[in-house]
Amino acid sequence: MDVVIPQELIERLAAARRVAVLTGAGISAESGIPTFRDALTGLWAHYDPQELATPEGFARNPKLVWEWYAERRARIAGVQPNPGHAALAALEKRYEHFTLVTQNIDSLHQRAGSRAVVELHGNIARVKCSREETIVSEYPDDESPPRCPCGAWLRPDVVWFGEMLPADALARAETAAEHCEMFLSIGTSAQVYPAAELPLRALSAGATVVEINPERTALTRHAHFSLPGAAGVVLPQLLQRLASA
Ligand code: BV8
């Protein structure tokens, strides 16, 4: 069913020159990737992701955590970007200044053709030494997790709970939030910090904040526009309305 997109929103988007977007797991849901807060399936059904996605969880059970990521990596390799990812790649072409900040680690924005992607939480396709932090492109698969030549376990190059975000990515995201005229928050429950702070920074810097999410979130009451629908449905509609604005 069509979501009503207010004409005022279309006019503001058409007039804007600087746009920032924050996406979360919800934009990959229509590609078949379960969102972070959906009940985990299979072996991990009885684990809390916030337990597994932590340095402590990895130290406690490196094999379980390594294999959870290996299962997610395999699932991601088997899916395609969806119309929501494609619409954002097309939207980027309309603006002089467009920054796409994602909390996702699945590369689906890049595979859909988005260019200015800022990955706040790393990327599941990359593996690094858990001691030296260096990225490792090849590694033996005789152990789970495999080991770095230095002897330490290898781990996914993602940001776990309790870990700092990459400073350059966070700085780029904060600058985009503070200088944009339009900030779109798409497919995120707005619960994980510091990412969840970005739309509030945009708001206090005077930007128009738009949320696209089938559910209400902690951000909904702050947003100027809240479009209650799926990203893969709303974003193509929004792009279509913009084309004739
Ligand atoms: C940090 C990578 C400084 C790994 C992720 C106590 C101690 C330590 C830290 C904290 C603490 N209290 C708070 C914190 C900060 C903590 C935090 O925010 N915790 C929360 C839970 C309260 N943050 C951190 O630890 C961050 N680091 O702060 O460092 C520091 C250091 C030490 C001590 C203090 C501070 C690091 C956070 C990064 C964690 N890593 N991912 C991995 O993926 O395995 S976060 C993880 O959650 C994913 O990246 C995910 O994207 C992200 C956020 O979730 P969402 O993307 O929003 O996904 P979610 O499932 O929640 O929601 C999906 C939404 O989509 C829903 O709203 C749904 O309605 C919607 N949806 C569904 N379908 C659709 C849709 N929308 C549109 N279309 C659809 N079709």
C-alpha cells in the first residue's frame, strides 16, 4: 500500500543541495538479511547479539563468534541489494553534497552503486588480527577462528559493542549531519550510539529530519516527517515524486 509522501517534503528535497542519510539493518531486511533485533535463527537463536558482538563474547567463545559471522557472511554473499539500496544510489546522483552513512556491515549499498558510503561499524567481508588490528586478506581455514601469523586469533573487521568507532568514519558522519539541509534516517531503531546521535545533531543544526521505518522509534517524535513504510517501497516512490518535482 502506498505511503503518503507530503508535497512539502518533496519540495524541500528538490530545493536541497546537501543531503545526509543514515541507514540501519532495516534497509537490508528486504534483501533477506534479518535485522539486528529480529530473533536470531538457528544455532544462535538463544544468544543475544549484544552478547556475541562484543570483545568479551569473542574472548569467551572465539569459535562460536567466528562461526556466527561466517554464517552471516555466507548469507550476505547469497543476497542482492533491494530497490531501497538502488533508490539511494540514484538519489546520490541528484545532489552536489550527498553522504550515505551506514551502520550495516553487508556492502549492499556499495553493490547497489552508492559511492560516498561511510561505514560506521566496519564490514563483515574484512578480517583483521585481534591483536595487531591489521587487515588480513588470506588466512588458513584449518582452525575456527583462524590465526594470524603472529599467533593471535583473527576476527571480523566490525565494531563490537563497547568498541570505539573508526575515528575518520565518525568524523565524516558528524560533519555530514551538521552541514546537511536534509537528513534521512532509514531502517534503524535509533538505539545504538553514537550513530543514533547523528539525526539529533542534524536537527539541532537546523536540518529537516525524515524517518523511513514501518515502526515508530526513539527518533520518530523528533522527526519533521515520518514515513511509515518499508524502505524498498517508500524510497522508489520518493525518487519518482522528486523526478517530476
Ligand atoms: C561505543 C556491528 C564508545 C557488529 C554493531 C555500556 C557500555 C559500553 C557501551 C555502551 C553502554 N551503553 C551504551 C553504550 C554504547 C553502545 C550502545 O549504543 N548500546 C546500545 C545497545 C544501548 N554503543 C557502542 O558500544 C558503540 N561504541 O559507544 O564506543 C564507548 C566505548 C566503551 C564504553 C562506552 C562507550 C559501538 C556500537 C556498534 C555495535 N556494532 N554492528 C555486528 O553487526 O555484528 S551495532 C548493530 O546494531 C548493527 O550495526 C545494527 O545496524 C545496529 C543498530 O541496529 P539497527 O541497524 O537500528 O537495526 P535494528 O535491528 O535495531 O532495527 C532495524 C530497524 O529497521 C527497526 O526499527 C525496524 O522497524 C526497521 N525495519 C525493518 N524492516 C524495514 C525497516 N525499515 C525500513 N524498511 C524495512 N523494510
